[in-house]
Amino acid sequence: MANMDDWDKRFPVSDGLRPGIAVLQDMCASFASQLVLQPQAATLDHSEAVVNGFADKPTIAGKLNPQLQFLRASPQLSARRNASLRNLTVLARAASPSLRPAVNSTAELGALGIVTGSETEPPLTAGGVMGAMETPAQFLEWYGRVEEAEAAGQDAEALAFASQLRERVSQCSQMLGCLDDISSLLSAMEADYQRVCQQTAGVEAACASLSAQRDRLDRVASEIGEQLTVYNWLGPITRLLHAPGDGVCEDPEFLPSLDRTEEAIRFIEGRVEETKDSELYLMRFAQCRMRALSLMKMHALRAFDAKGSAVYVHYRAAAVALGPVLRALQQRGTQATERQVLMDVQSAYFATRRAWLRPHVQARLRDIAAEHEADSAAAVLDRRVAALRDWCAFMMAVCADESRLYADFFDGGSEGEPALRSFLDSAMTLFHEQVRPLVIHESDVAVLAGLSLTLLTYNRMEEEGEDEDGEDADGLDAFYAVVGHVLQDTQHRLAYKAQSYIRAHIGGYRITPSDSEAMARWVRLCLRLRIADPAQLSALLDQPEHLSPDDAECLQWIYPPVENCRWLIAQIDGCLDYEVQSGVVDEARTAGKQNLLSTGARFVRDSSIKSDSPTTEADAELMAHLFATHNLATIEHSTS
């Protein structure tokens, strides 16, 4: 049982309520014996019921409102109320008269709502308000109702919140029910979707199988159609090839029909044993091919005969229509029949071109020679070199034009190149016949040197050559071949005449009277100017303004063999092969030095001694040495 200390700790009371509590304790002490010794069972039972929180009297229970009944039924509130009642009972039993507070009068008890036993207990009103209390049970009942009212006021907010929570729980329950329904609906929809996917996959597999079967049937139908199409070509091809007129080859369908004919022949040859009447169709298609080849040949021959001596412009205009036909024939030259037809067409082409080209080339070469021979104002060297230059330019243009014209009609290749080369060689033969006599009958070294330089200009350079396949890229092989032969003849002739010139004008030169007079004047001037050193002579020649014009001209005189050597070296420079030219130059230098030392220097020494002015033998030797040294330096300078 709880003591007073536990009660005070658990239920603290403010100081303002303590006087009332003391009065209440004093009044309860007077009823202690009644509470303990009450014989009536009904009263005890009623008290015990009230203490336990149960309203057994129907009249009292019926007077409580529903909210108080809920609070009484609450376990927490009932426990708190019962604990308060038990404590009050214990306090009442343990209280002694000495501890009772002094109450002045019954008025004070009335102020506290407690009446003495002498007074009459007021009855309960309809509102549940108790009148004067006669027994402790009435007090306890009253006190319980007061506690219930107080608890109801304190727990109103909690009850409202509990009611709101119950509403929210109800709403959540409803929402969970809706979510369960939605989940069930989604599960059903997913099952339906999976079922539709399975059905779609089955349909797609069936469609793929049907599509593959359809493709196979389409291929079979296409192959059958192609095989039937080959046989259906025979009628249109036959009608085209037997059409009247000479313009069958110019029909746009002629070449495609020829291609289809050859394709049909290859197709039927591979299925002779499989197809009915294949041999008959093969024979008829072969006849169509021969007919087409004959038409191509006759068409080309008529075109070449019609042009005859026409110029390049007319032939190139004809090549626009005839070129595709001849190239198609050339592409089919793998078989004997087509090759023979192609050779006949090319022979006719070259025969037609040759018949026009030879007279044209001969006439033009003669006209060029006549034009330059008529120019009497020009030197012989200039006329002949100019004529050779014009001949080379003309023949080079002829070869290039013929090569381009052939390419307009035929495709270049190993089969057509020999025929074209033979044709161009025949044209260049005319050039060789015109030029070679000019070279052979020429004796002038200067003219031969000029001809050699001109031919070198038109000769093929070593770095040009032919293309990687060994074919003539520009169609000038025939021209370069003839020019190379003529150049070799010219260079041989030039080397031979250069050697003849060395023997006649350098090594075998004889001093003339004019040469002896010039050397005598040169010696007298050197003696007068006291020139004894070659360096001093070179310095004076480098500054001719310190000399009179006659003296400068006299000192600049060169020994004729030396001058001829310088001229020859300048003429043949670049006209011969390097080895040949080096040999000729060395030969000229040797001959010049020998003539200078054996003839020129000796003549100077003798003429110095025999001169009118007194000259010693030492001075004569000095002049001879100066003359030889100066001319040797001139030779070395010309070859450096």
C-alpha cells in the first residue's frame, strides 16, 4: 500500500488547495468507522463498485453521458481513478482526531460542499448534480463523477486526434484496397501482354517462313523468265539485222542486239542437252552474229570509201558514229572470224589513209624546201637548218594527227599498234628520203652542226621513252625512230668533216703573206711597248682603252690555226656524243699546239731577227716564247 510520501510525489498539490484538502481529510476521519464497520452488504457492494470504477446502479449509470462512459471504460483512466479512491480510503482509516483540522462551523463545510450527518442528503438532480452527501459512498460517487469530468476535459484533444487518426486509417485502408485492385488489374494486363507477344512472335515466324518461300518462288520464276527471254530475243534481232537500208549499224539497238546475240549463244551452248530445239536456236543465233559482223565490215568500208581524200576534220566527224561500231568489233577479236573481219577493216582504213597521206606529205616537203631555197637573203646555213626544222615539225604533227585519228576509230592495244606503226613508218620514209641526201651531200661543218642541233631538238629524250607497258603513249615512235637514224648519220658526217677540217686548217695550216705581215707588226708593237711577260700582255688586252685602236687590234691578233681550233670547238659543242666530241676536241687542241710550236713560234723568232730594227737573238727568243705562250693560253681558255 502506498504511503503518504509516495502519494505526494505522484500527485503534487499546490499550496492553495492544501486547506481544503485538510478539511476534507478531517471530515473523512469522522466516517472512518462507518466505512470499516458498515454491516450493510449493499452499501459495501455499492462502494466497492464505485471504487472499482463500475456504475452498478441503473439510475446512476443511466445518468452518465456517453463520453463519461467511454472514459470510465478506458483502462488507463479507470486505473488512475481507482488509485485515487483507494488512497482516500486509506487516509480516512488512518486519520486520528488529533490530526483533524479545526472547523469553525458547518458553514465552512458547506462552503466545501460537505454536510454533516445531522443534515438530510439532497437527492440527485436530473443533471447528475448531487445534493448533500450523507454517506461516504455518495461522496465517492460524486468524487468519481468529478474526476471523470476533469479527465474528459483534459483528454478532449487526444480523443479528437484519435478520431482523426481513425478517419485516416479508414482512408488508408480504402487506398490500400484501391492499390490492390490496381495491382490486380496490372497483373492481368501484363499477362495479356505476354500472351499477345507470344502470339505476335508466332505470326512473325510464320510470315518469315512465307517470305522465304515467296523469295524462292520469285527466284525460280526469274530464272525461268530469263531462260525464256533468251529464246525470245531471236525474233527482234533477226528483224533488225535484215532491215532494209545501209544504216542498220547506226541504229541505237544494233550493238545491244549484238551483245544479246553473243550472250544467247553462250547460254544455249551450256544447255544443249537440257533444252529442246537448242541446236536449232544456236544455229540461228550464230547466223545473226555473222550477219552483224558482215554489216559492220560493209558499213566501215563504205564510210572509208566515201571519205577518200577527205581531211582530218571529215574523218573525225565520221568517227563519232563509226568509232563505237569498230571498237565493238575490236573487242570481239578473240575469235578467228572476228579477228579476220577486224584485220580487213583496219587494212581498208590504212589503205584509204595511205592513198591520201603519201601525196600530201611529198608535196608539203617539196613546198617547204622550195620556200627556204627561194629566200636568197638568208645564208646557206640558215636556209637548210630552217628547212629541216620545218620538215621535222610537219612530220611530227602528221604522226600525232594520224595516231589521234586512229584512236578515234579503234582502241589502242598490242594488236592494233603494229599496223599503225607500219602505216606511220611508210609516211616517215618520205621524210627520210628528203632529209638524208641533204645530210650526205653536205660538207660544211657549220651546216652539219646546225642540222645536228635541230635533230637533237626533235629527238626523244632518254627520260621520256615509252610507258610502263612498252606502248607508244603519244604515237610518235615512228617519228622518233626516223629522226634518230637521220641524227646518227648527221653526227657521223659531222665528226668526219671535223677531222678533215683539223687536218686541213689546223694541223696542216701554212702561213700566208698576210699572216706574216700581221705577226711582224705584233712583234714590233711588243718590242716597242717592252712587253716581255704574258701577264703584262693579258693586262693590256683587258684594258684596251690605254692603247690606240690600231695597237689594240694588232695585239688582239690570234694565230690562224689557234683561231680555227677555237671556232671548231665552238661549232661542235653539244652536237655530238660526249665521247666523240671529247675525241675531236683533243685532236684539234693537239694539232693546234703542234702547228703553233713548230711553225708559228719559229716564224716569229726568224722574223724578229730579220726585221729592220736591231733585235738581238735573246729578244727574238723572248718574242717567240711570248707568242707561243699567249696562243696556248687562248687554246686552253677556249676548251675550259
